[in-house]
Amino acid sequence: MGKGDKKTKRGKINRGSHGVRRPRIKKKPKPEDKINVNKKAQ
């Protein structure tokens, strides 16, 4: 179990792939999007 193993986190990093052991990081919404600066109050 190491860099050559497809199922381990280290192996995923080595191959540059993602999966259960190494999920993709979700982007956090910017604070500007939450405030809605450009929209008018109705």
C-alpha cells in the first residue's frame, strides 16, 4: 500500500485522480454573493 495503490489517498495523489479516499474540494461561496450587492430590495 503506497504510491502505486489506486485505492489509497497517496496513490490517488500520485496518479492525480479523485475518489472516495480523495474527494474534490468544494469552493466556498464568496461573502459578496451572500449579501447580493447588485440586487435592489423589493
